[in-house]
Amino acid sequence: MLRAVFNLFGKWAITDEEGAILLDLPIRTYRRWKAGQPGRLDRDTKARLSNILGIHKALRILFTEPQRAYSWVKAPNGAFANQTALAVMLNGELTDLMRVRRYLDAERGGW
């Protein structure tokens, strides 16, 4: 699951600093994990990973073109007061990731 998220971050063009915020990790820990030396995943980290992968899944359902799905996170969105989904998620709280995921699930008719 962790490797899948790092691959996804590459497709989203997420910096290491942004990735560390999304996973709520110190930057050194993030880079160590990214290099293939992961540590213990606590409940919060698992929830963050799950929400990020849920966002990816919803985007792949909504957009048939993969590049549109990958670029969506950096596009301004009226649902988020013209902020990007990434800007919302970079507020750093688990609930920010959940907010984006719930929005996408509602858009795709997931609930």
C-alpha cells in the first residue's frame, strides 16, 4: 500500500514536503520510507493511506483518461472555494483527506 501511494504521488507531481504533510510524517521519515525503508504504520497513517488510495480510485472511475485523473488534484475546484484538492489536503488533517474523498465519492455516486 505504501509503495502504491509513493507511485501515485509521483503521478500527482507531489513534492516530498507535500507528501510528508499528507502522510503526517517528518520529512526525514518520509524520505526514508520512500527509499524503501518503511517504519511501523500506525492507525492514523493507515487511514491516510486508505483515503489517498480512495481518492485515486474515485478519480480513475470519474475520468477515463488517466492524465485527467492525475491532474485533477492540482486544478481549482468550485467545491473547495476555487482551491485545489491538493491545497485542501495540505491543511494536514486526516479530515481534510476525508473531505476530498467524500466529495469524489458523492460525485461518482459511491454513496
